[in-house]
Amino acid sequence: MSLRVALLVGGILATSSALLLSGGVIAQNSPESLLPPGFDEPQPAPAPTPRQTNRPAPTAPNPGSTSVPVIQAIPGGSSAPAATGPRLPSLAETLDPKIIEELIEAQRPKYDIPPAATRSLASVGILAESEGGLPEADTAGLNGRYLRAVLEGTKRPLVSRWGSIMLRRALASRLATPVGLNGADWAALRARVLLRMGEVDAARALVQEVDSGAYSPALEDAALDAYLATGDVLGICPVTAISAARRQGAEWQVVRQICRAFVGEGSGAMAELERLRRRGVGDGFQNVDLLLAQKFAGSALESRKAVRIEWDGVEELTPWRYALALATGLEPPPALLQKAGNRYDPLAARAPMLPLASRAAAADFAAARGILSGTAMIDLWSQMRGDADVAAEWTGRAARLREAYVAASPTDRLAAMRELWGDESDPVRGYSRRVLTAYAAARLPVNEQFADDSGDLIASMLAAGLDANAARWSSVVPEGGQGWALLSLATPGERTVAGGSLDDFHSDDPSEGSRKSRFLLAGLYGLGRVERGVASDFAGDLGVDLNRQTKWTRAIQSAAASDNQPLVAYLAGLGMQGESWDQMTALHLYHIVSALRRVGLEPEARMIAAEAVARG
């Protein structure tokens, strides 16, 4: 038993003797021994030499007095005979190790702020309704088990950039805790969905809305993943010291030592990490995982011990490896990055330690997913222009972006935009570049000579939500073309589309299986912009049945009928999962657009419908 543990247990025994012993209070006279009297039967100590004093000698007690104190000799502590009676139990006999551990744990602080200053878990979230969040009270009476099923069922990113933006807002809103859930788990469920969407910053901000002492195991796990995904490894340290102090998973054991290193216990932490590396911690942790932890923890030491990272034999890039590599100033091997695909692009796009070209390549994916705004893309690209450390291909693209915005001739500006958009070989990158040029497209003057490019210009403007700027082109777009279709969906206000225009659009639809035409019908019908008879005829031509019912369609219809914005948003996200728009159906799009419009989220409905046609 360590000295610290023994002292703590001694304090517990002194204040809680009724729990431990059936006898009276035990006085511990000798600070040299941590064991109770009689445990080790030490040899009698020599009598101490009396100290000289000028005080008068005490008066002898009156033999008839009844107030003379009775002093019981300590067994084995003097030459006097030991007192008779039963031997007191030793500490080892009184408490087994499990009880000792529980007593010590009971003394740990359970919160990191005073109880009076703790935040309520009745509502959890980042955005209040006054700040743009959804209505707080809408989730107060909802069934927690039902919401858990909906959110846990949202396992993949969404196909729609605007759908992701809408769902991010719904997940980050400050919402009342549903029935049957506690506030910590309510935050954990939403943070998990944000992480799966790639919205790592929003996920971290959401878990920070709960005090560390109130974390549940589910929130602890979500918080650990959120901090790793944002490269903020030390952000989890308050949780490891309070609510997760006894978690024994591999990541928790290793993170706990990393946190120790940054609070002045570096040598002990490094020794423990080395012990864990040699012994192994399980849970799929390999040698490289512990080496990365040692390298990061070692940055807190003055010695700056060198740790060499060996990637040989590593077949997969995990969130732990990627986060710790970036945190230590490393970029994982290209082969592992290529194998991971776009999984880590949301983190790479915002990681300041990575080269600008790597961030820009990752931003092409992040912007198409709605994680980066057009302004954020412009800021990133502008840093590459004139940077000698950036490859020529990227500095050239940055120069073309500048021309798209400030070239003297509108024709030159449009030519620069076309070059940035590229061909259709990479639809994700093509749409991301339209996000990048949205404000450049909005600056272009309306001119009939650009009518053939109006569809791409309008799609670019709508990618950033510039519907009013896009509406200026309504006078020059050819009816039945893509620009016309996008404006029919995206512009606010009431309008009705004629059947002949739908037929014209369908006749020139280049998409596979007339997917754009199907999405146009679903969007217009969901927005109430096409008459029922016209929609029925057009649906028959396309072979689309918008009247078909499924469990999901009934759920989102019911949510819309109850005017519940958060529930509609969550169900819409559930129905928009996928990697590309060819995984979306017209039936799902119709119900999503219709439900969002019915609960007052019409701007989001219009943008999602227009994006479907632009990207379908």
C-alpha cells in the first residue's frame, strides 16, 4: 500500500470509525507507524529524556478526587505490562482491498466547479432559439427511446450539402431533454451524429455544454472521439480526472498518462506509457499507437526525448493514429491516407499543422458536404497564392480564383470559373468548386451572352444560399433549361410551374434514368408549386409513385403534422444518408421537402430541392 493511500485510509478511519470498528476511538500517537497498535509488535522504545522546563511541578492529585484521568498503556509501547482485553483488528484484517478502493474513490471530487454553478441538464445545446436554433420546447415531450432510434440510425453522412447544414443546426440547437433520457446521453446521441457527418467542431462544442462531473459513459466516449477528431487531445483531460477516472479501456488508460505528463508528472507518465507499450493494452492498440502517445506526451518534458514513429506493418489509419500524428506534427503515410479515402478530410481541411495543398485538397470534400462555407474556402485558397512552399498547380488555381473575382472582363471572370469547375469526372470536387466561386458568380452581370452558362452560375450561387442574386437571372434563362429549373425551386414566394415546361426539361435531361426530372417533380410537388393533375401526369411519364407509404414516410408526415421542427429535421437526416445523389429517391425527396416546408423550414426545403436537381 502506498503512503498516500495509507494516509487517506487513516483519515477515513479516524472520521468514520463506526463503519470500521465496533470499539471506541483509536488514538494514533506515533507518526512513524501507519499501522494500528499491536500489528507488528515492535520492540519497547527507550524512555524519552525529560525536557527541562521552568514551569512549576504539577500538584499531586488528591487521592479522594474522582476526576483523575485514566491512561491506558499502549500495548508494546513501553515497559509497562500490556493492557488485558481482546486484540484490536489490524487494518489489513478490517478492510479488504476492494473496500479500500471504494473508500478512496468516495473521496475523489465528483465535479470540477462548485455545485451551485453547475449547468442544468434539462436543456442541452449550443444554439438558443434566439440565436438561430430550433424551438427548445419541441423536444420536451418526445419519447427518448424513439429519438435514440432515429439518431442511432443516422450512421452515414448525408448526400445533401444543404441537408447537412440543416441537420447540423438541429443537432446543435439547445433543446429540452426528451422523456426517458438524461441530459448527458441526449448530448452524446447528437454529438455522435455530428461526428459521423464530419462536423467535428460542432460535436466538440456540444459535449462541452455539459459539466465534466455530469458526464455519462456514453458522453465520455463521444467526448473522447470529438476531442481526438479536432486534434485537441488534451481537451479530454478534465473528464479523465473526474467522471472517467476509473475507465479501463485502452484509449482511456493511455490518455490518462498523456494528461499526467502535462500536469508535471511527465517522468512517471512516460514510464507508465513504456510499460503499457511493452505489456500491451488490447482493444486493437498496436505499437505505433503507444509510440505516438509517447511522442505527444514527451513534448511536455524538458528533455524532449526523441520517439521514432514506425509505420511498418500498420494497415489501417484509425482516428487515434490520425489525431496523434497531426498533434505531433506528422502527416501519415500517403498509402494509409489513400486507403482511408475521404474519412479524415473534415479534420485535414481545418488542421493548421498540415501543408496548405493538403488542406485545400481535403477542403474539396469538406465544402461539398457542407462542413466548410464558401468564405472559409476562399480564405484557405487565398493563403496559397504566392506561397513558395505550395506546389505550382495549387498556386495556379489560387491565381485563377482571384481572376474569377477581380478580372476586368466578365468574360475572363467566367472563363476562370469554368476552369475551376472542371469537367464532370469528379462531381464532388465540381460542386465544391461551385461553392468556392459562389460570390464570384453573384458579382457577374446578368447578360444574355452568358445564358448557356446560367445553369452552372445559378447552381454556384445557390450552393452558398444566394437565392436573391440567382433570381436576377430569371429574365435570361431559357425555359425548360437547368437554370430555369433551379430558379423554379429556389426562389422564394408563390409560383406555379406549367406541365409544358416540365416536358421541355425532361426532353433535355442528361441524367441517368431521368433522375434530375424526378427530383424536379419531387421538389416542386413538395413545395406546392405544381398542380396535382400536372404532377400526376408527369409522375406517370417518369414512372414515379409519390403516394407510396413506408414506415419512414408515415413518421415524417406525423412529425410535420405535429409542427415539430427538430423531429422533422432528424427524420429528414435519416432519409438523406448516402455517398451520392444516385442513392436518393424522388419519394424521399418529396417527403423531406414537404415536411420541412410545413414546419416553417421552407428556405432549407428550397435549397435542398435545388441542390438535388443541380447535382442529380
